[in-house]
Amino acid sequence: MILPFSHVTEDDQPNTDAEESFPQNEDLKEAQGLLKGLLDGTETLDNVLSSESVTRIDKRINHVKDAMADQRTAKLWIQYLDMVKILQLFIKAERTGNWELHLDAVRKMLPIFAAAGHILYAKSAYLYLQQMEGLPTSHPEVYQKFSEGFHVIRRSDRYWAGLSTDLVIEQVLMRSMKTSGGLTHGRGMDEIQRLVWTLSLPACAEIKFTMQELAGIRYGTSDQHQEATSARKRARCEGYMEARCVSPDI
């Protein structure tokens, strides 16, 4: 963990015991090999989680966190990293369609909403979580669909392509309303015109697919995610190297 120690007081200086508890190079090398094997398919997740090197690394990281608990700056950064981790879990749940992980991420957000003073967010999230946890008894069919990943929408056949319903509404329905040919461009907004425009969307979709078949051009998806291309990887690497050269104190 890298902290901006130029603004740290003497009470916030790193603890020597914490520094000595960082993972050793041997454990890191073994963990790196396990990660490579997991990506190549030669290692299983159970073997990685039960590895002694991974266990030692986890214990040492927790020891460092405990040693830094009485340091104000370090405590602030650890709390920030925990919030980022919760956000990553929520994004992963949405992208992969993992219903249980989605509920777990929302559950972990509740104390953050309350501590930040967002009372309405905390109240709504608590009520939402209560209702969703009761789905197995109140609406078992809906719970079954959500458990199968249907609580998100997929516009492409990829693993990391799930989208939240409100996001899709903004990207598709609201976008089509506000672009050329929509309700707000060249059309009126009375009830009859809104009804005709909305009910014509399924027919327009059928016409679109028919024209694609006629022209021999069809929209398809690749197993490779666009973020996994060499160009995106190179751009992320360049951005990372540029960020390393910028001091956070400037």
C-alpha cells in the first residue's frame, strides 16, 4: 500500500511491525504462478484457495491492517479501499448476473449510506434488500429467474456483458426517444402519438432483422470482450505508467 506520507503526522508514520509483515517474494511468486495456472486452466479454484502461500499472504495483509488501525491516514486509506472493493463486487454481480453477490454487495453498502448521511438511499436499499430476500417464499418463480441471471439484461452473448435495467432503459428507450425520429424530434407529445410510437417498436425490430437478412449483414458478438483486445491493454498500460509518474501531492 502506498500512502502520501508527505502530509502524515508523526502519529501516522508506518509501523515497523507492519512493514515486516508484508508478503515475502517466495509467496508472491508462488501466488503469481497459481494465478497463471488458474487462467490457463491447469489449476482449480479450490487448489488456489487452499494454497499455503495464499493463506500466508492473506494473514499478513490482515496483520498489516490491524497494525495500521490506530494510524489516521492509513485507516482512511483502508476504509477507502474497502468501499472500492464493495463497488467492484457490485459491478461484478451486475456484469456476470450473480444474484446472491448482488444482494451481498447491497447489504455491505447499507452502513456506508448511513454514515455518509444518505438516509433516503439507506432506507430504500434496506427496504429493497428486505423484499428481495423474501422472494423465495413470496415469488419463487421470480427468484428462480433472478438466480439464473435474469435480473440483468444482456445485449450481447458475452460473460462480462450484463447491464442493469435502468441503464438499458437510458441507453435504448430514452436514447431512441431523444434522437432523430423519436418523440422529442419532429413529433408531438400527446397521448395518441406516444402510444403509436411505443407500440411500433416491436414491429420496427422485426423490420430491422428482416433488412439485415436481406442485406446479408447481421450483428454478432465475439467471445472476446472489447476490453481484452491488445489495443485496450496497451492503452491501460500507458495510462498506468503515466499515473505512476504523477505525484499525488501536486
